[in-house]
Amino acid sequence: MNVKNSDVWRERLASPLTWHYVGFSILLVAVIALATRFALDWAATSASTTDALAEKQIQLKSLELQTAPLRGLDKKIDQTRTDIKDFYAKRIPPSYSEIATQIGALEVKSGVRLTRLQYAQKPPENNLSEITLDAGITGEYPKIMHFINSLERSKTLFVIRGMGLTGQQGGAVNLRLQLSTWLRPADAAASGLPPQQENPQAQEAQPQ
């Protein structure tokens, strides 16, 4: 029986069909192994590509957020220049005489009396020269408050630095008012520091 089985195996091994089966099996195993390796490599490459793409998208979004404030910057600069030009034209007086005109108009409108007005000019800073005014005002309290409110709402830029009552007589009070406005340095130099005003009718040429 063993000899018979041995003969059968010899015949099968000698048969070309057997070797074809063996070769096909080896080739199939190799193909499966290669396919598995390719699948694993593809998965790794795909994951790496996905991570790289996500990282690039994050970087792009970050750049968009960082550059967002710069979008339209040229238009913003032009608008800022226009706003500054309008501010200078509307709120900054062109001369000392214009300051005096505005103060005088508010004096008449509110019904107070300006008893003293002194000017002082500070050095130019940021393309403007600050002009300080030290004024004495006499009038009824409601009229003085009307004068102060009118100063704050004036088209000319006035900033109140300080004020205090210096006396009272009858229904009138005396107020010392300190305020600031501004001139362009060239306008301040061209118009010159005005004289001290001691009363509404007379001026004494005494620069501060």
C-alpha cells in the first residue's frame, strides 16, 4: 500500500499540471502579499496627505485672519486723510482774530461780559500749536452756564481746562475760565500773539 501511494506521488510530482498548480499558488500568495503591502502603503500615504492638507488649510486660514485688517488699507488711509483735513477745516481756527471773533459772538449771545482775556502759545506739537486762554467773565449764573455750554458746542474746538468763581456781587458772579484751542503753527506765527484784553472796550498790548 505504501509503495502504491509512493508511486502516485511520484506521478503527481512528475506531472506538469502539478507544477502549474504550485506555481499558480506561489504567484497568488505573492500577489496577495503585494496587494496587502500596497494597501497599507496607500493608507499611510493617504493619511499623511490628509494631515498635510489639513495643516495647509489651517495655515491658510491663519494667514487670512492675520491679513484681514490690512484689506482695503489704502482706502482707509485715504478716508483718514480726508477726515483729518475736514477736522482741520471745520474745528481748527485759522488765526487769533477768528478765536476772538468766536469768543465775542458767544459773549453777546449768552449775555455775559468778558472782563479779561489773556493768550499764551505753547510750542508746536503734532502739527498744531496749543493756545491757552485765561478769561474773566461776569454775569448772572444762568447766562454764564449758557456761555460755557456754547463754548463746548462751538464749531471751533475749545477744551475747558478749569474754572472757578472769584466773587459775587448782587445777582452777578465773577468766573475765571481757563480753556484751550489750537492753531496750525504757520497760522500762529503769521497772526502773532494778540494783546491782553483787560476789558471789552480797551486792549493793552501785552503779549503773554
